Amino acid sequence: KETVFFLTSRHTQHRIALDTINKIKEKFSLNFVAVDIIGKKWMCLVPEVSSMYTSEFHEFCKKQVEEYTCPFYVGVKNRQGKITEQAEHELADFGNMGSLHAEELKERCTQKNMCPYYLSIELAKKAKVIIADYYYLFHPRIRASFLNSLKKELSEIIIIIDEGHNLPGRIRETMSFYLTNTMLQRAEKEAQKFNFKETASYLKEIQAVIGGLVSGNEGSRAGSGESIKDRQSMNDRQSIKSRQGIGGLGISKYRENERYISKEEVVRAIEKQLDDYEEVVADLMFIGEDVRDKQKQSYIGSVAEFLDAWSGDDEGYARILRREQDTFRRWSLSYRCLDPSLTAREVIDASRTVIMMSGTLSPPEMYQELLGFGERGSSEEFPSPFPEENRLALVVPKTTTRYVQRSPEQFKSIAAVCTEITDAVPGNSVLFFPSYQVMQDVSYYFTKDNKRIVFQEQPHFTKEQKEELLAGFKKYALSGAVLLATIGGSFSEGIDLPGDLLKCVVVVGLPLVPPDLETKSLVAYYNAKFGKGEYYGYIFPAMNKAIQAAGRCIRDETDRGVIVFLDHRYTWPRYFQCFPSDWNLTITRDYLPKIKHFFSKNTSN
């Protein structure tokens, strides 16, 4: 009766999981259905939905389905919600074809004019294994809708979480909400475009109100200065119902370009110029839905969703008002989740079994506490199956990317060390940097002195661009090329370069997050809850990112390679203790002879 949910954060892992399932079925002569489901938005065949915000897409899709106007949904379900004859035919074919990757299913559905997502749901109802993203079970609203569609309960589900070290951060990001002055400006233009004049005035007023909070002058407002509280349009507000409850506490202290702000401060400021806060939210929700009917997406709706979320609880959240350092005109207001257990604990407690795994799930007790496993949780660590002699792991304390020590001379030194290392490697190397800015600063000197072909990751790479770059990089396996990438970016997780495709990884610097108010809030919250704020909120997340990036070098028991951590901070006890004990790291400034000896030894073998 149980169904296995294999959850992973990256699309590239879906195919690996499917291949593994097919091998299990073949080896043990098993016959069961396994289905791969990616995000509904990315499976959708309707043109232009890729430009929508996720929340907007879900509202658009819901309305299309309810009104039976989606040309692809009608190929799967009839008006009564029953499976069409054509869909039944396809489901039978898919059952005979074994486990299909979502992209393959999407391609086939494109030819048949059928919705890939809803066809996947029908397959999932009969599946013993479902491969999906974290949010299908760890986003409350999506989980409720998804499980209802499958007619399944959490108590019937065995959850396997792949790359589990990513789960706390993903939950926190999913449950956080953001509003910017740009969003409000676009929402105002949208209201003007559709002739919602009073709504446009609302949005302009909200911009001025929050702008006043940014500048420290709550009364600062745009326009004539006359309140529009008593000038709301009955046409814009028709059929709107109030939402419930406001309240809570907060702190208001400036620190450089950001400060804490309370829920009440924002609500009070808006109500001072407009109507009751709940009615403002309801009004914008209503108008946003109307706009989505006309153009699929709505900035007004996005503003409304943020203001609605702003009414949430304070426990486990931080409310932060931030402005750009050079201007008061650009700002962001955020309601940031600090505690992933607020969402995860419900899933963990209600499910049949939860297995969370990762090569960098260290320390395991941190993840047990952060996610709320409680007494139900236990951990097991297994030794690496890879021969120790196949890996040379070094800490080179010769340079640093520490912020206060960054300079052209420092970047030039980093480039020189990286050039020496990559020149000594008989094959491909990857250099991982803590940020795009540091990568650019080092790249300026590295590309001047390095004689090898250099590939470089760019921000906002598309899937196709990433695959094209990787394919080009692999071609230089024999002569050797260098890939410059970022820790936590497109190439630090979810890619495999086995065998001779990658011989060396250099992790340049320590990827510590900036000590902004969100980080300080995390540290303070985890310190109050667990007594381990600095480690849980600052040190361990950075070290796990660095170790995860380094892990690209050794992907199976036959791989051989060199891993270098280039920053003197890695020798500090607080960081050095985080390395896996079986890595046998050597701290050295005399790195070149060791690297050359390692490769000459392996060549002779």
C-alpha cells in the first residue's frame, strides 16, 4: 500500500534516480510503475507561461482547469473530471514502456496535445515510486493539492530525500516572501494599463509609505499629500471580503543599509494613509485575479500575496527592510523564514518513514534539529567506498578571499597559485569561487597567465547553455581545460564528470554568507533554540557548500583526482573540524611536488 517518494532538488538527479530504478527492476525481476514529476510550470505546454511567477502560474492553471479552457487539459480529462479515452490509451502505453523521464513524457504529450502534468498525476496514482522535487511534499499548499490529486495520505508514504543538506535552505526560501519598489512600480503601471485608477493610487501610496519607512520619515508620501482613504472606488472593491487578524511584535533598529521592522509598523503606516489593512489586501487580491484573466500574470496579485503573507506569525521569521547603499529609492521588504521545522516537522511526523541522505550531511544532529526529527530520528554514517589512495586532499594556506583582505594583489596571488596547480594537472580542472565577483576579479589575472582553454560559468545560465558549456569542457579531457564556476552555482552540485573528465578541483576561498541581518537573525534564533547559533547558521552551511563542490572530483571508486582548499582559514580549528575524517587532509604550502607525485604515481600504476 505504501508509495515511495524520492525527492531531489535538481532535475539532473531525476534521470539518475530513474536509471537506478530501472536497474533494480531488471536485477530483481520486479514490475512496478515509477513516475518522474517535475514542476507543473515546467511541464506546461501553454506558450509564455515560463515568464510567470510560480504563484501566478498556479492561479492561471487553476482557473484554466476550472473553466475547462486549457487545450491540453481537455485531452486528459472530460468535463466531469473523468479520464478521456485517449488518455487511457496513453496510460496503458506508458505502463508498458517502463519508467519515463519527465522530459520524454512531455515530448510525447506535445505530439498528442495532452497535458504532461495531469497525465503524470494519473500515472502517479498507480505508481509505487514517485520522483519529484522537495516542494511537492514540503510546501503546505502544494502538498495538500498534490496528495489530494493522488488520493494518498502522508501516513502511506515512505520519503527518501536526496541531497538532504539542501532541504533546510530550500524550505526557508520557499516559505519566505519579498516585496520591492520595482514590484510596486510595475503593479502601478499594470493598474493604469487596465484603467484601475484607484488601485493605481493605492499602489503609489504604498510605495510612498514604505519609502517613508526606508528614509525614516513615515509621513513621506507622493502626490498631492491628500489621503485617498475616503476615495476608494466601489467598482474596484465590489464583492471583496475582509481577511482575518493582524498583530505581533518586532524590533526596529537600523544597521547600515538594513533594519528590522515589525509587522505592526508596516500595517500601521499603510492604514494611516489607506483603509483597513485587510481590506487593502483583499482589494488587491481581487484586482490581481481580474488582471490574470486578461494576461495570465499580475504584479498586482504578487503585491497582494506578499501583503497577505506579511500578516503571518513572528515566531521563526525575521522581518527586514533593506535599501540599496547608494539610494533610498531602491528597497526591499522581506518576511524571511528562519525555522524550516515549522513546515518540515508536520511532514516528518505524519509520514510512514523518512530517510534523508547526502554525502555532506554533516553533522547529522544539526539536520535532525533544524528539520524537527525529534526523538523519532536516528542517524547512521557509512565509510566512503572510494579508495583513499585515489584522492589527494590538500589545504593550501597561502591566500584568502576574506573580505577585509581582498585586493588586486590578493587576487593576483590566487590566480598565480591556481595557474601553478592547473598546469601540473594532466587533464581538466575546476576552480570554484565563493561569488561571481571574486571569480571575475581572479579571472582577470588567471586568464592572462594560463595557457589552457578556460570556460566560465555565467549568472542565469539556461539549462541549454549549461549543457553546451559542459559538453565543450569534456572535449578537453586529454589536453586539459579549466572551468571557472561558483560554489552553490550551476556546477557545484548535480553534475558528474567521472573517469578522465575531471582530475582536479580547487575550492578558492570560504563561501561564508555576508553577515547581514538575515544571517544575524539565523545565528540568534538557532542560538536561542539549540545553543549552536554560529555553527548552525554560519559555519556548517559554508563548509558543507565547500565540501559539496569539492566532491565533484571523485564520483566513483575508479576516479582519481586532487582536491585543493585554497584559503588560510581552512586551517582554523572551527573550520578544519568540519572536514570528513576519512579525507586525510594535508596542510601544506609545498603543494606542487605533492600534486606532481600523485599524478606520476597514478600514471605509473
